[in-house]
Amino acid sequence: MKIKERAIEEKICPLEFAVNAISGKWKVPIVWRINEGEKRPSEILRGITKVDRRVLNQQLKELEQAGILQKESFNELPPRVEYSLTPLGDKLVEVLWKLNAWGETLLETSIKKDK
């Protein structure tokens, strides 16, 4: 019985794994801003006005660790870093476009119900 329980605990659901990689209030907006051409944290901060710099830096780090973003540091003063999407991040953007289309359908359905 213990062997079965252990096997169930170690089973990884791909959907759960994917959702965990992008979970966090600001991760999807960050990926979207970078996809739109913003590369520096200060640009992203201007585009997402409610995010705190500390939180932004943490979420950028987590996205980098997940392989969605890559960070390039420039050896200059003042120090400068830029983020870009990896091929994995580009695939995420494709999924986000599909999710956006589904959200539009969901919104239309919700509006029709309210009438």
C-alpha cells in the first residue's frame, strides 16, 4: 500500500507543472510586456504600474529559473540588464494568445447571460 501512495505522490501532472511555472499575479503580464518589446525592468515597471520592484525582480528570477526568460547583464555603469523570451517563452506566448481568445469567448458568454 505504501508503494502505491508513494507512486501517486511522485506523479507529475504536466498541466499542474505548467500552471505552477506561470503562477503568480504578475508573471503573465511580465511575459506579455517582454513579448511586446520591453526588455528592461524599469520599462516593465512603467507598463505594470501596480507591481512593486522587489516583487517584479522575484518574478523575473522565477521565470528565468523556469527557462521562460533569459537575462543578459551588460558590464557598464550604471549596470544594465535586459530580459528576453527563450524559445520556451515564445511557446508560452502562443498559448497565451489562445487563452486570450478563449477569454473573449468566455466574456461574450457572460455578457449574454447578464442580458
